[in-house]
Amino acid sequence: MPGRWDCHAHVFGPYERFPLAPERSYTPPEAVGSQYLALLERLGLTHGVLVHPSAYGDDHSLLLHALEHHQNLRGVVVVRPGSQLPLAGLREHGVRAARFSHRAGAGANFAGSASFEDLIALAPALADAGLHAELWTDCQVLPQIAERIRSLPVPVVIDHMGGFDAQAGIDEPGFRSLRELLATGRAWVKLCAYRNLLQAEDKQVGRPFQQALVQANPERLVWGSDWPHLRVSPVPDAADLLALFEDWAGAASLVKRVLSTNPEALYR
């Protein structure tokens, strides 16, 4: 039976067993696997995708431990050329992708992250290993790399709805590039709007952005909670974020596609 998926979350700790990397851009509070599994149950979800946090650097011990002990979880690693973690065989351990970052602004990419150039270099190896790429980027820089994304030998899943600018509107060039990539079927998008709406007085300004992505290609959309909502205050309740997605989706058939059908295809 198809499950219901949260396609973007992180876990941290316990730090006495899984310490953070000495060189990191942030120090989050512990957010352990048991807490995340309890969240899934509360949300009525059956499966989760854990994204390796840059604060752990090259140490994937926590992620691989979680995947080994919980068959309902899938993982996303962070690798660079020359990384000690071999891509071959990772799929058998529940890994489905590798994450890269390419965002606007000096210092936008955290210590321990992998770059877009790393993605270009590793794309053939990802394809050979049966993995896709995940890209944390934003609409400011997306037009500059869209054609290169199209040419990659692996699908690319774009985080956080491309970091859209709520004030700029859906016809802004970067968001238009995102919609065009989505329409090709080569790119997927995680419907995780809230980080783009932190300064918005009314969160409903995000509705047209989700609806525009649905219109572009509903078969390449998944939803993510982004738990435990790092560096966001006040911390949102993931149940409210899920309810917002469902409200904007409207039709039950679309909710089922985004929460079940699409992630089953991408992460199974």
C-alpha cells in the first residue's frame, strides 16, 4: 500500500553518540530520530526522507544508523569529489540522493556543503549509482544554471520551492525558470514554502506560487516539513505547514499525488 511521505527533514544527536563536526556554520539543538518518528505519526505520515545536515560535515554515521534501523526512512547524503563515502551501494542502504548547494550571496553555502560544481563533476557517478541530485538554490541564481541542470544525466530535486521571492510574484524570471524546469520533467520541486514567507504578514501570499508549480507539472512535486526548522523563530508546527499545503492544493487527488504517488516513485 502506498505510504504518505514527508520528503525533507533533518535529525541531530544525541550528541554524546553522534557529535557535530568541529568546523560548522551553525550549532543546532538536538532533534533525535525518536522525536521525528513521533512527528510522522502525529501528522499521519508513514515515511520520511532525512537530509544529511552540513553541521555533520563528512560524517554520515547518524544518517546511516537511522536508515539501518528504520525501513520507512530514506536518506540524502552530502558528497564532494574525493569524499570518503562511496556512492556505489548506497542505494541498498536506503540512500536515494546527494545534496548540493548553490545560493546567492557571499557565504550563503554552509561549511560542509557541496557546491553546484561538485554536482556537475559527480553527476555521472550519481547516475551509475542509481541516485538523483538534490539542490538547495534560489530564484536569484537559478536562471544562470537552468540549462546546465537540464543537461545533467540525473533528475534534480530543488529544495524549498526554489527560494522564491513572495514580493516579486510568480512571473519573476527566477521563478519562471523554476516552472520551466519543472515542466520538462527533469526537475522535481519540494513544496516547502514557509521559509520564503517568514517576512510575510499573510502566509496566503504563498498560495499562487504553489498553484503555479502544480500547473507546471503536478507529477514532479513532493512535500517536505523541513523539521526541525533550523534557525527559524518562532518555530512553526509541522502540522500547520501540512495543513497549509493541503488547503492550497484543494483537491484530494492532488494531495494524494504529492504525499503518496510522487514520493513513492522518487524514493522507493
